[in-house]
Amino acid sequence: MNVKAVFNTLGKIAVVEGALLLLPLCVSLIYSEFFSAAIFAVTVALAAALGGILMLLTQRRSHVIYAKEGFTIVAGVWILISLIGALPFRLSGCISSYVDAFFETVSGFTTTGASILTNIESMPKGMLFWRSFTHFIGGMGFLVFVMAIIPNVTDRSIHILKAEIPGPAVGKLVPKIRDTAKILYLIYVAITVLEAVMLVCGGMPVFDSIVHSFGTAGTGGFGIKSDSIASYSPYCQWVIGVFMMLFGINFNIYYLILMRKFKDVIKSSELWGYISIMLVSTVIVTVNNIEIYKRLITSARYSFFQVSSVMTTTGFATDNFDTWGGLPKAILLILMFIGACAGSTGGGLKVSRVIMLFKIVSREINRLLHPRSVNTIHFEGKKVDENTIGGVSHYFAIYVICFIAAFLLISFEPFGIETNFSATAACFNNIGPGFGHVGPALNYSAYHGFSKIVLAFAMLLGRLEIFPIIIAFSPSVWKNN
């Protein structure tokens, strides 16, 4: 393990986060929130000092990054930015304890959207901006952003890209890794700006449009009102619902569209699977909700919005879906686990993994019936190698084990199985609201500090897809320095 390379990178990241904190500082000044501006200034100074010390102590000519350094850096960075990012909330008094502030910040950066806040409207504009901005930063990946803007990024940084971008396989769109990061972020920013403009055109205030676009882009779901999106116009709800769906698509698809490779787009089985699951789920939920909303178009709007929100793991809400019938809630629970596409900003298992898991099960059944037959799995028009198949199977097994462990660790809470199970599912899959005491009309404030820490790490496990956190905390990785 190249420890100096790890901590040198952490130092650089602390400085970058300090620079990003200047944005909410400016927002605070614009709205004459001078106390909040001072808090952000103090946090910027602390982040810069910490980063400077780490870089000074780890000066070295060679900062070569291999796979284990890549995974460890990713885990360390996400924990570090959450620890630093929590400071403004705690120092300002907007959140009363550091554990709660850490939970809220992890939820922001991992684009989960689970909250402990009970009176969101009372928060200063600068703090609300920072809270939603963490979604935007974490959506595409903090390190992807850094690779897009800093020089001297080598091709070995693909190990960081692979560790941070969710999905079973990550590759370079273009030969240079830095150019890949730039392309991803340009697409990301362009779609975000388009959404913000459309929301402003629909009558949403500029500040509200920006922060909700951040929440949609990162598929995070932090709102600035206690009722999430419910008080906004049907037009704004449709816009946010559609853009949630768009941000749940693999960003490689957008690159292929820009390159006019439409045949490759049409051949994408993951894309068609994603769209099919969302449409079928919307139709079923809409039909079941007609009795509640009386009109078909109204039922379709509420149902599509919530299906899009849950499947893309965004977490915005236009109504309390916890009051819906058994079938709609069951569908939403299943969608929590399926999640969005690989290479998107969404969480969950990912549609590509779900498709491959079904193909793996089908192959094993076929082997039992026809032992001598040769069975190969194809995905996206290509033969899937055994390493990828094994990786998907192993990931699913570890996913189940980690999920059960997190669920058991919070089971002492007196909320019942439905609440604790859905809370684990919502945090592990980076969704936010669940059912029962953590439904869209409530939050996570009633959980004890220990449970909040467990759920915060469940969010990190889900966002980073388990392995970076496990590798970073594995003693064997740190033995050979």
C-alpha cells in the first residue's frame, strides 16, 4: 500500500472541498446571512489547513495508484468530505449534534436524501444550498469531478473511476481518463442546467430551481420544504419526474447519442429494461391509485413521479406514498432494490446486474436440465466473460450479507420490522424515505446515534458498491507499506 499516495490525495481533496465551500459562502452573502458566511469561512480555513498539512507530510516524487490504492482513496475521500462537510451544519447550530450533521452530510454526498431535519424551512439559504449542492457533487462522483479539473491525471486513475462510478463495469469513453471525466461532467452539467431553466420557465423561483436541479441530478432528493415537491405546480412535478428518469440512465448512452451512434443506443438491453420496468410499474401503480386520486391523469402524475423517484433512488415525493395500498407499496419496495442503470447517478443493485442475475439463474437451470450443453450469457450484444459473471454473483452475495448485518444492527430500535427494514433498504440503496416511521411524511430523527452511524455507513456502502469500504478497513491491505 502506497500510504503517502493515499494521504496526499486526501490532502488535495480537502483543499478542493474547501474551495467548493466558497459557493455556499457566496450564497450566504447574497442573502445577507453573515453568520452563516462566517461559519463557511471557518470551515474553508479548516479544510485548507488540513489539506495543506496532509500534502506537506506526504511529499514524495512517486504517487503511483494501483487498484488497492484506488479503492482505499475512494473510501477515505468519501468519509473525509462527509466529516468536513458536516461542520457548517454543526457549527451554525442548524443541527444540534455532530452525529446528526454527519448523517445528513453522508446522506447528501451519497445522494441518499435521508434526513433528520424536522423544520427545513427555518434553515438559512446558504445552508440549504450546501445541503443540496452535496447531491450535485456526489452524484457523478467527487473524484470524477477532481479528475476533470486537475492536471497530471494518469491512466492509472481508472482505478479510482472504477471504484467510484456505480455499476458492474466501468471503462473509458475516450483514450485519456481525464477526458472521460470531462465528458461525463459536461453531460451532467448540461442536463442539470436544462432542468433548472425548465423549472424557472414553469414559475419555480430561481433558488428553488437550482437546488432542486442539484437534487434531481444527483438523484438525491433533498428538498427545501417539509412536503418535498408537493406544493409545487403539476408542471414542475412532471419536469422533475422526467429528469429523475433521465438521470437514472447510463451516461454512456448520452455520449453515444452525441456521437450519433444510435444503433448502439437501440441495442442497449439495459436501457430498454430500465424503461420497461418503469413504465410497467407506473401503469400498475396508476391503476391501483385511481380510487385515491379520482382522475386518471392525476393518478398517473403522482404514480409516475413516485416510481421515477424510487427507481432512480432520488427520494423526492409529491404525496405520502406510505398511505397507498399494498400492491403499490410492494412495487416501490422492489424498485428500491432494482435501482437505476449502471453508470448513472442512481443507486440500488442496478438494472444491468438484475438482468445478468436472471440470466445466470436461467443458465444454471438449463445446465441442470442439459448437463452437456454449452451455455453462454450475452449482454448488450456481447458475450459476458466468466470473471464478470462471477463478479456479479459475488457482489450480490456480499450485498445481501451487508444488508442483513445493517438491518440486524438497527433492529433494537422500537419501530417494528417494516420501518427498520425499509430504513435499511432506503439507506443501503441510497433512496431516502422508506415506510412507517421513515416514510415521506416523517424522517430519521427518532433513531439513536448508533443507528444513525450504522445507516450512514450503509449509505456509503451502497453508493460506493461495498468493496471500497471493505478494502479500506481491511488490515491486510495496510500491512505492506
